[in-house]
Amino acid sequence: MHNYKETLARGLRVGAFTAAFACAAAAGVAHAHGDVTPQAVDTSSLKQLGAEWQTVNPYRDNKEAIRIGDSAFNQNCARCHGLGAVSGGIAPDLRLLDLEPETDEYFIGRVRKGVTRNGAVYMPPFEGTLSQEAMWAIRAWLETVREK
Ligand code: HEC
């Protein structure tokens, strides 16, 4: 099962390159996604995490974090990863991410740094735009829609 999911995720990722290229070409290069303003996310009702980046989700199963993460995802991620995290094929289907701590670390790394290859931005970095509280809240919500 695990291997099957990995294969599926990889397949979707390959699809993502193609779609991102097509999109950048159609829009006339690198500003393809640059005109969408990222949305600030209010996480003041959550336990604040300080300056140190966590590597394991501190908000797993936290109801308030899940509520915030749901809306934060729709405002910042859904335009590429799909409403409700149901990917339309432009970006990987995040419902397939595993739950292990290593996946937490992978998740936060990707969201902080984004993905750039050969100068093309596949996914913008969110560090400086979203707080780590917001990023972990998104992860907490993603786990509630996870495809088992
Ligand atoms: C402009 C489109 C875009 C936006 C916005 C975007 N992503 Fe992505 N994301 C991508 C693409 C494309 C990839 C695949 C990158 C690659 O590896 O080639 C990706 C990959 C990822 C991955 C790695 C998935 C895997 O299976 O390896 C994670 C995690 C992720 N995104 C989370 C997020 C989150 C959370 C947000 C919102 C805060 C977000 N992304 C916003 C396009 C986007």
C-alpha cells in the first residue's frame, strides 16, 4: 500500500511539472502566480511557538488549529493544491502525505522554502508570509482529510 501511494504521489508530481510549465508559458513566464496576494492568518488563539522552527507538528488533533488550518489552506494553497486538498493535477495531492514525524519535517521544509527548479518557481516559499503557527495549523487540518 505504502509503495502504491508513493508511486501515485510521484506520478502526480510529474504531472505537476507539466502543468506548471504549461501555465507559465501561457501567462508569459515567471509572474504566473505572483499576482495573488498571500493572506495573513490569525493564529493568536493558538499556543505560540516562538522563533525556533519545530520539526514535529505541535498541533496534531488540536480543534482550533484544524479550524484555522482549513481556512488558511483555502486562502493560500488551494489555488494550486485544490479546494479541500483534492488536487486537480496541477500540484501534488496533499491528502496523500504520511503522518510520520519525518513527513512533518518534510512538510514544513517544503512550505517554508517552496520549490524552485532551474529558475522556475513551482511553489513559492511561504516563510516570511505565513507564521509557523499557520503552517502547522494547515498540516493539522490536512491530516483530517488524509486519504488512508
Ligand atoms: C503556485 C502553486 C502552489 C501554491 C500556492 C502552493 N503550492 Fe505546494 N506545491 C506546488 C507544486 C507544483 C508542488 C510540487 C513541487 C515539485 O516537487 O516539483 C508543491 C509541493 C508541495 C509539497 C510537497 C508534496 C509532495 O508530495 O512532495 C507540500 C507539502 C506543499 N506543496 C504544501 C503546500 C502548502 C501547505 C501550501 C500553502 C501554504 C502550498 N503548498 C502552496 C504548488 C503550489
